[in-house]
Amino acid sequence: MESDKGAPLRVDAETAIILREAYHKIEALFRSDHYGLYDYVRVVAGKVARVDAFFVGFLQGSNRVRYPYGYDKGHFVSPDSHNFGPNGQTAWLVKHRQTYRFAYDNGFALHAGIPVGDVGRRSEDVVTVPIFRPSKDGPDQLFGLLSMQSYEPKSYDDNAIRAFEWLCAVVERVLTREGEDREALRRLPAGDVGPNLLTSDHVMEYLTHRVASIREIAAEAENEPDLTAGVRTYLDRIIDATEHIQSELIEMLMETDEGPERRFTSLTKAQQAVAILLADGLDNDQLAAELGISLNTVKTHLSAILRKYGLRSRAQVSDDVRKYLAR
């Protein structure tokens, strides 16, 4: 984003008018409607430059990115999740902590990642902006990204890029403010105890895909030639509702407890091998035999695991490891 946040935004007059209107509408209409917020930002970006595809992603854990909202060539893209590798856009953002532009590497990072949207077409220009939230210790935490893409080359000039960065900063403030509000409530006596503990996203993933199938059925039904106007209206409402549900389900996954993963990944490879077998219920002698190590080495590993987990019993560690493995 722009390095000097206090300086006037260098965009043309027409773009400034578009952004000013967008700011007031976002403040008035989309403080608690994330789907509506992302959808509106996509529309506003499309007023400034060509936008063929638009995606919102959030980082979770050490190598996952979840997309609660996507749009490609006039169609809603089903929310999804991916493990990201070392060469794609997400890894680039994590490393550089700044806006990614197609011109930086001729689209290498864009095309090195997992394709989203219309996989049969290659984006020829892209602007992907990182979004951050304040951290109590150290630099702000990178937690998400917004990306606009075009199937036509050289679609995004400096004016469009600055405008999109500005829009993303507004989204960032909305999401950050909600987090701050939740934190304030948690500080009250007998107040909000925080999000429910979720350590497996299997149910959410299942629901997301089932809702997608309902949306697809409704979309197919709309193509029937003898539908009445009233029925078509109801089908439109079903499609709209399922799109919202899919987006909301993916965002609910952001509330899952990352503690089990964080604790497990703090272990050495040898300790992880012990922890996995411990979760299977093996005792010390069985651990030693399975791993081909001495009983003393097993005890050393177990002591280190208990210390890193901050727990007193192997049963507690076993439960925590199972939560991580079942995610």
C-alpha cells in the first residue's frame, strides 16, 4: 500500500468521487455484512478499472488460505480452501508484505499458485493487496488479501492500483474494528468468552459443498423455459441465500482454534513422531519398539513434549494432538 498514509491519495478526480461515495456506503451499509462488503468493493473496483475476477482470502495456520468470496466473469465462485506453496501469490505476500503486481515478475507468482476461478483462462494482469491487523508485539499481522484480476494485459495503471489499495485499507479497518469490538466485550466481567473451540473443519467443509450443490440445482432450474416469474424470483432468492451461507461458513472456519497446530508444529520431527503414536494410545515400551529407540530416549522426548505443550499428563497431550490431526 501507499507508504505515506497521511499524504493525499494520488488518483484522478473521477476516481476520487467514486471512492468517496464508496466510503460512505461502506460505513453505512456493510459494517456487519461481509459478503455485501466484498461484493460492493468488487463493484467499486470495476468502476475504476476492468475486473474479470475478484477474490478475498484469509490466512489460517501456517500454510492455508481460505477464500470466503470469489467472483469470476459475472459468476459467484464457490468458497474454498487451499494449502499454499512457496512460489505463489500468497507466499509472495507473506515474504514481501506489500501489494503484488503482475509487472513485478510477469505474473510468475500469480501463475505458480493454485488457480482460482476459471482455470481455463490465464489472468494477464493482477493487483493483490495484503491486509493486516495490529499486533501487540512486533509488526502488524498479515491475515488476508484482496485480489482483482483481468484477462486483458496492462489493465491496471497506477491510478487503478492506488484506488484498489485505498479500498482494501477501508476493508481492513472494518474487519480490524470488529476484532477490537470483540476484544472489548471479552474484557467485561462475565462477558463474551470468545469463539467456540473448533479444531476440525470437516463439518464446515461438508456443509459448504452441500450448500453449493443446492445453489447449482436452483441455477439449473432457472434455465427451464416454462417457469413463471414468481418461481424464478424464488429461485433467485435461493441462489442469493446459498451464496451468503457459503461465504459465512468459510469465515466461521477462521474462528477455529489454531492452538493444537501451533503446539504440534513447535515440536521437533522426532518429538512429532512420538506425539502421533502417543495419540494412538501406545505406552512407553510400545513407543520405543515402534520407533526403534531406547526407553530413556522415549522418556526424554515425552518430557520435552509435556514442557512445550504446558500440560501435565500424556492423556492431555494425546487429546490435543488428536484435535490437530482431525482438523
